[in-house]
Amino acid sequence: MAKSREQYVNEKMDNEAVSFNLVDQHTVERLKRDGVIEVPTKKLDVPKDMRWNEKYIASQMLKGIENGDSVDKMASSIFLEIFSREDTFNLTEKGVSDLIKRCHNSAIRNARTMTTSAENHGRLDSYKDLAAKGVIQKKEWMSTPDDRTRPSHVDIDGEEQDIDKVFSNGCMFPGDGKGPAEEVWMCRCTMTDHIIGFRRADGSISKVNYTPDRTLHDEQMEELRAANAKEKTLNNRFKNNAERDKIRYIEVNELDKTLTEKQIINKIAGEDKTKGSCASQTFAYVANKCGLDVKDYRGGKSRELFSRNFHKVLKMTDADIKVYKVKKEVSEVASIISKVELNKEYILAAGKHMTVIKRTNTGLQYLELQADGANGWTSFGKTTNNIKETLKDRFGCRKTVVYKNGKQLRQTVILADVDSVKPTDEFREVLGYLNTNK
């Protein structure tokens, strides 16, 4: 039987592809019988498309599980079919690029969610078969012990329920499509059973004294709970500092409609008359890309708060973040950003500046939001020397090594994938301390 714990071990390093070495009979039987894997309802619900998509995706998932395909391979199969449909033919080059990015990310999300759902639904069926044969058991939620697991799933780890009862988060099993959407999408948890005993033919119960060894898992989960508690303390400290400095809180709402990149830039940019730090403007940009209605026209204590704590705020987004320690900022940062993925946006914090960058076919660009005049994507320059000069002049990076008490100091450089930024509750809440209602 394919286990999500085995998935976790294979997947742990850098999102490597996950393959199923063995097939769960109940999972395959359910897919063949029902032909649909339930997922939470999305805001856009076109019945005809939904019916087609459900059947198509379920068939691809079934083929993938039977063939032992990875999540990435299953996602690619789904993506290629969606992208080949007629309504994609008349897109511009940028439209095609945006569609590829959205479709691929969506396909990965759907494949991962449906894999968890299909596997655990099949497992629940196997528990019901055992119950019909007289096995008395409980189902137990087993979370993945890493920092990508959502807090509610950290809390629910180890919870036991009768096999016909829902868990406290409203799901019958991990990935339950009838459960709350926030508990289902991208879930990587699994479920195990706790056998209590057997019912004899005469109705009496033969109890067993069997408890599976979960020592390593429990130790890892305790470490994760401790880390989450520390993170919560940091978040509370941020809010306490904001309240101490009497920074006004303005609630952040969702956008009424999706904004284009140009619309977002026009909305938030504009020299230092915005009185916002480069950090808070960067957060305003990525927040709008996530569908949150945020403006940054503040200064003073608000600007200082986000300048001092940008790394903490960035962690609240659950983004994929890479931290580098460099000696010669200019040359080493130039090398780092010259290797980023083509046409992908990254938050870059280096020297004394923070903004969004990307590498295109015409070279490296950074997002200028504080210019006196035109704002938007600005070229670093076409040569390596041009890039280094921009890092020195605009970002405030040093060309030489910094010494303190005779020792070389390493400077911190942060690079975060913009596509991986999530509008988490924590991120949305702290944005209220830079948001303005102008």
C-alpha cells in the first residue's frame, strides 16, 4: 500500500518527484467505480466544464497511480490537455506565458490534492472492509512533519475518530473533497488505523494490546509544534510593536477583480511621496498579485516597522525562500541573480534595498516603484559590469569585503519566489499596518 509517509521521505528534498512504488487496491477500485475525485468547490463553477474536468482529471490520476507516475508527471498530463483546448489559440505571447504558469501551478495543486484524496479515501474503504469482518478500530490523522504543514494539521496530528465520524477539522479523511477548502487543498497528510480488537462470532470482543511505534514521527511533530509556537510569538511581537508605536490598523480586503501587472504598479508606485519603504512597497506589490487590495502610502513608524522586520513578514507568506551569506555583495549577488529561472519573478533583498526582479530574454530587470516619474520594470543593464553598477548604485551593495574586529563579515541576501507567496492569515493581518484607504 502506498503510504504518504513514504511520499514525504521521497519528496522532502527540494520538491523531488513522488512516485508510488505499490498500488493501493481500494484507491484504484474507487477511481474505476466512481470516476471522480471530489475536491472543494471553487468560486468559478461552470457545470459543463466541471463535469468534463472531473472525469478527465480522475482518469489521468488513475492512470498515474496504476503506472507509478510522480505527482509532477500526473500534473503535466493534466496541464497539456488543458493547454491544448481551442480557447488558448488566440493568446498573445505574454498571455501564453501567463497561462502556462497558471495552468502548471494549478495542475500541480490539483494533482497533489487529488493524490492525497484518492489515497486516503481508498484507505478509508479498506478500514470499512475490515470493520465488516469484525475488526474494531479507530482511524488516526497523521500529519507530515515539516514546516510546509499548515498549523491546523499540526494541531490535529494524532487525533483518533471512529471510522464513520469526521475529524475535528470537518474532514472524513485527509484530502476529503467535502471538507473545508482551507483544510483540503495541497494537503499531504495521511491516515492510519489503530486496531483495538476483534469481534467474535458470539458478539464478545477480543482486545489486542497493539500500539504502532511512532516515536520518530512524534518527536518530529513536537519540534514542529515548538517552531510554530515560536513563530506565533514572533507574529504577536510584530503586532505588539505596531500597537506600541500607535500604528493605525486598516483591514485588508480581497480585490473585487484581478488586476494586471501594470494596474498594480500604477496603483502602488510613485517616488518617495508614497512615504513607504522599499520593503513595504514590495509587500504591497506581491499582496495585490495574491488578490489582496493593499496600498502603501504611509511613512514614519509604519515604514520603520516593515524595514526592520521584512524577513519576518516574508516568512509569514510561506514563500520558497533562499538565504545566502556573501562576502563581496556586488559580485556574488550578480552571480546569484544571473542564474534565476527565466521569466520568473523573485523578491530580492540585498544591500540596502528590496524589490522584485526577473530574468528575461533581454536581460535582468528590477521593479522600480520609487522613481520620480516612470515606474515599472527597469533594466539592470546588458553587461555584467552594468549589473554590478546597478547593484552598487540602486541597491547599495558593497564591492569590497566588510571587516569587523579583524574578521570578515558575511552579508545576508534573500531571494524568494513570488509565485510561491501565499495570502496567509498572518500575512494579510500584518499588511493592515501598511495599508491605506487613499
